[in-house]
Amino acid sequence: MEITARLTGDAKVNTLKDERKVVHFNVAINDSYKPKDSNEAKKVTTYLQCSYWINPGIAEYLTKGSLVELYGRIGVNAYKDLEGEAKASLTFHVNSIKLHGKPKAANETNQEPAPVKAGEFTEPLEDLPF
């Protein structure tokens, strides 16, 4: 299965008793649909707990807000909470990770470069490739 999602927090590396390492992280998948009797789109967010066993070094790149493409298989964990109520969570056992972008830092701005006016070219026009 393939999913594209955003990380909801920084990844953590856990070391097991037998010295194997696993990377744990959570992602959110945003989706929308339009109900049959409505003109308004409904937004749905699905959260997944992910585990990755292949290379723990990738954890430093898996930071909150990063966009990732994940390949793997999905699973379900069923359990009872402290009150005895049945609960479940979705897990994703990741085989491959593709990074698609880092989150923007808080101090970065979304300013676009100012447009160049016709009289502001600094290159000689004779050097154009056509």
C-alpha cells in the first residue's frame, strides 16, 4: 500500500532488548469528499502510527510537518482501555520512505521575489541564445 502524509511529530528511535532499532512516528492523511445531498466538501483526517525497521538513521529527517510518501502494509491494534471499553488504532509497517519536503521554519516568510521591470535588465541583450 502507498500513502502520502504529513508527520504529526518528530520520529523517535527505540532500541529493543536484542539491540535492534525501530523508528516510530505518527502521520496524518488529509482527505475530502462531497456527500451526495450536499454541495459542501467534508474534510477527513486519518491518523496512523508508523514503524520502520530498515534504517534508523532516517529518523533525523522525519520531523514534524514533513511530507512523506510511505510504502508498506497496514494493520490494526485492538485493545481495551482502563474502563474496559474496546478501542483500536491503525498501524503502518513501513518498507520504504520517500521524503517530499521539509516543513517551513517559523522565521521563513512566504515573500515572492519582486517582479523585474522592463528597464532593469543587467545582461546585454546581444547575448540572448536566440
